Amino acid sequence: DAKTTQPNSMESNEEEPVHLPCNHSTISGTDYIHWYRQLPSQGPEYVIHGLTSNVNNRMASLAIAEDRKSSTLILHRATLRDAAVYYCILDYGGSQGNLIFGKGTKLSVKP
Amino acid sequence: DTGVSQNPRHKITKRGQNVTFRCDPISEHNRLYWYRQTLGQGPEFLTYFQNEAQLEKSRLLSDRFSAERPKGSFSTLEIQRTEQGDSAMYLCASSPRVGYEQYFGPGTRLTVT
């Protein structure tokens, strides 16, 4: 299974942008890049996913490097409610679809 | 609320007892997944169903674990002869089809004393 590398933790100030990096140097051509987040005492929550092009939705933006060996999740204006563990996951879109989580990045947001 | 629901939310049991958890997925989602999460770790895949068929089981799912999804609707996860190492959060997720985002429930926290 393709693996991802994320920093263990990051800090941000409220209302400032946050860039969460993810390295996936062994990504294959059919691997989608998914981001989920997990707020304290809750189940994981889907954030965004992409294959090659940058993606935007109401929650965040996903910037994918041209060689696809890395990606960045961008929260445009962090709020206190964005404090969570963020997981970057490669999904090869195969017949199973089960997600392989790493330890993720714990994001702290300071007021 | 039409999200994924799980019951009970918390379960405390003594070692050696059997426990059963229930997951109600989002209506019409034919994919249902079970994960386990221990403190400080990301969720680990246990098993998944497409409709009523159990298609994959992780090696983490020992013989003491069994999961069912009768009629392709709700699912149950049973742990027999619980051990302290079974203490964890058990998460259920559903998805309309493979490759789509998964919607997670709030989890059932199991404590084995």
C-alpha cells in the first residue's frame, strides 16, 4: 500500500490560512489523494480529494504537485473548530475502498 | 439526522464477556466498513460489506470477532471472550459505492476491565 508522510503537529492562529503538507513519493498513477479530519471525540470526516488537478470545495482547497509526489491541504481561514487531526490518505480506487490511515497531523488553532 | 449512527456509544465490560455493537448506515449506501482506533493512532480497517456480502476481513479480525449485515441494512460487530487489548473505539462508515467518500459514525468506545 502506498504510504504518506505528514508532520505530527502544526499550529495556526485563528483566521489565518493553514497549509498542511503531505508527502507521497511512492504514489501510483491511479491513486487518488484523500483528506479526512477527525475532531476530538468524533469519527473522521471527509474533507476533499483529488487525482491530478487542484481542487476546491466549501471546506478547503487541495493543491497537488505536478509530479504528484506531494500535496497540500489549504484551510483558507482557520477557525477554532478546525482544530483536529488531519489525515492524508492514498486511495487506489480498487475494489475494496477501505482507507489506510496514518497518524495524521494534529492541528492546533490559537485564538 | 440521516448520518451514520452507532449504538451503544460507550460500553464497559469485563474480560471474557461477549459484546455486540450496532451500526446503522446512511440509507441506500451499499458499502459498510468497520474500523478500530486505539489512542493516538489512526483508524485501522477491520472489514467491509457490499450489501449483505462480507468481502474482506483484515488480519486484525481474529476468530473472536464476527460481523454481519443481514439484508444489507444495519450491521453488527460481535466480540467474543473480550480481552483488555480489545479496548478501543470501533468506528463504522458507509459509502454509496467504492471510490466515494466514506461517512463515519461517532463510534462505540469499548473498555474491557
